[in-house]
Amino acid sequence: MGAGLGLVLAAGGTRVLAGLETKIPMLATVELDWAAMGFALGAAVVTGIGFGLVPAMRVSTVAGSERGASAGREHTRIRNVLVAAEVALACLLLVGSGLLIRSFVQVLDVTLGFRPQQAAVRIDPGRDFPNRDARHAYFRTALDGVRALPGMGAAGLSDTLPLGRNRTWGAAAKGQVYTPGTFPTAYVRVVSDGFFESMGMTLVKGRTFTPNDDKNGPAAIVVNETLARRLWPGEDPLGKVILRASAPERVVVGVVKDVRHLALEKDAGGEMYLPIWQTGDYMQVELVVRGGNEAMARSVLRGLDPTLPLTAFRPLQGLVDTAVSPRRLIVLLLGGFAGFALLLASLGIYGVISYSVMQRKKEMGIRMALGASGAALQSEILWQTLRLVGAGLAVGLFVAWATLRMLQGMLFGITASDPVTFGVALCLLTVVALLAGYLPARRAARLNPVEALRME
């Protein structure tokens, strides 16, 4: 019955996983595998038979020679070992999931370099243009039309958004000589005036682009702090010149704070921003808006090109959510496994302590008849619970410390030996163990010695 319920849960869980929007390749094609289901069902049956066979073979012994006697030391030791193993496994999974959860929180707390509350939409036209000027005129008309809408805070264009595709170009500082293999490169973004404002990016010094940064204006470029430090360490980058092969020299007019374009876990590399009106080297165009009415913005864009394949404006927060989705999925899965392990460990502790209390009823009845208090018996049983859990925790914490170093590559902002995570897991398991042992201990404390002796 348990295996059947597990298969039903597996079927539902697989559908949920396949429907998640993540960067995990081919997750949408995941489905139940009959071989895996057969293995799981067979493992459940073999486990049930294996753990039921020994008690079944000893039924006659238990019913005869051991009737009314306390459990033998061997049987008690086996039960204790099994429960300690459950506690150790739960400890390992709790520490592992705790490390990933703390790392996940650290990732979400990083400084993005932009405000993800903005929205963006692709506005690639459904037609070709005879020349660059006609193409630029189309995008300029679209941008000005959206900016003119009531309540619109800011709007700008870019050929790529953060946490998306990337490309690098050579970026050499004029007047510097580079040896082979040291020629600097940078991620390039082709953007319009208003882009930095619509993204909520921070200008460190200088200026951002204006409508005058067009083909008639001087070749301008904006760099991020990382590229500025790399090309001109300790110098003011404003007014410096960047060289590119077969391209005009560009003068640095502004420096902006770094943006995490690659991933939330990775620091920004060198980035340079080119005015879209001074280049035609871009493939797609994204319109980023801050504030305003999205429906009115769509109507403006549709008026320019009725064939424009517009989809709904999507918040940039969706890009952030998609970027962290693989990490979130791993956290959820391992957290779920840890939760199940904690539940099984608590049930195991409760079962062992309850069985121990039942087997010792006669002993407890005699002790209470001789003057032992219920509180003393309760404390003794809780202490027994702590000793049992302590053995499992000692093994579990050591195994976790020794094996979870393999997670270091998946962690961000913490180490695999994070003391806070280990301490929380230790406290949580101790509290759960005490709660699991409290009910049998409370039942023992309320034991009536006369009834206990009469039952024996």
C-alpha cells in the first residue's frame, strides 16, 4: 500500500516538475519511467519482506519463552541502531538542505545592479529595412511614442537583457601595449538613451547616452566599473579612448555600476555599452519601460507595425526567477527529502521508546510501588531518548562534515562547514526527538502501578 501511494505521488510530482519554468534542459519532457517504477516497487516489496521476515520467524519464541520478559539486549540494540541510523540520515539531509537554503538566500540578496521591477518586450519588426537609417527611424518612433504615454517613467532599448545571451568584443585602451593572450575583452550591450534610467542602473560618474549620441555625434561609450578598473587602474576613465579592430575609436563618457549579466552567483565581467544610434551591429531589440500603461504601450507599437509579434510585457523579475530556478528546484527537492527523513526519524524514535515503555511496564510498576515518582521515570525515559538521538547525531554530523564538501561548488556566500547550519540542524533534531519521546515518557509517568502489576 505504501509503494502504491508512493507511485501515485511520483506521478503527480513528475507532472509538477515538468511544468516548472527553469533553465534545466529538457525538464519539460520528464515523465515516469517504467523501469524506475518497477525498481521502486520491487525495492519496497523486498524491504517489507526483509524487515518482516525476522520478526515472523521469532513469533514462537516471543510467544513462549520471552512472554512477560523485557526485551533482550540484542533486540534492543538492533532497534536502537536502526533509529540512530535514521537520525544520522536525517541529520545529513538536514545539513545539506540547510546549506543549500542558506546559499539560496545569499544568492537572492546579491546586488543585481538593476531594478527587476521593470517590464520588457521584444519589438523586432516583421519586415526588413532598406538601410540602417530607416531601421533606426523605426525604433526611434517606437521609443518616442511609448515615452509620450501618460504616467510613463522611463523607456529605453537594448539588444540584450541581463541574465540572457552574451557576446564579447575586444576592448583595448588606447596607448597601451598588450602581449599575446592578454588582449582585454568585454561584454557588449547596444542600448539607447533612457536605457540606464529605465533599468534603474546607477551612474557612478560622467553621463549616460542622450538622443544626440547618433551618427552625427562623437563616437561614445559607457563602461562599467570592472572594465574601467581593468583598463585604467587608479585613473579617471572619463575621456579615455577604447579601440576596437575595424571600428572607430570611442570616448568614455560615463561609468555605471556593475550588473550581474551572467548569473546571480557570478560577479560582473567587463562591460561596455554602445549607443544604438551609432551602430547597426545588433540582432534583436528589447524595449524596457518603467511605469505607464502596458496596454497603451502595446497599442502604440501595434500602430507602427500591425504584424509585430508582440507578447505581453514581462517583468524583469521573471529573468531573475528563471536564473535561480535550478538552484530553487534542488533546494526544494533536498528539503523535501530532509523533511521525510525527519518524519521517519521521529516515528522511529517514538516507536522504539513506546515499545521500551511497554516492555518495562512491570519494572516501572514495581519501582513506582516502591516509591519512585512519575517525574523521575519521565526524566529517565527522556534521557534514554537523548542518548539514542545523541549517538545518531554524532554519526550524522561527522558524515555530513566529511561528505558535504562536495556541495561547495553549489554554495554561494557560505562554506560547506557553516557552523550556523550545523547548529540549527542539531537543535532541530534534538527538539523533534524530545517531542517524539515525550508522549511515551508522559504515558509512563501516569502509569498506575496496581494496574501495571495486574496486567503482568
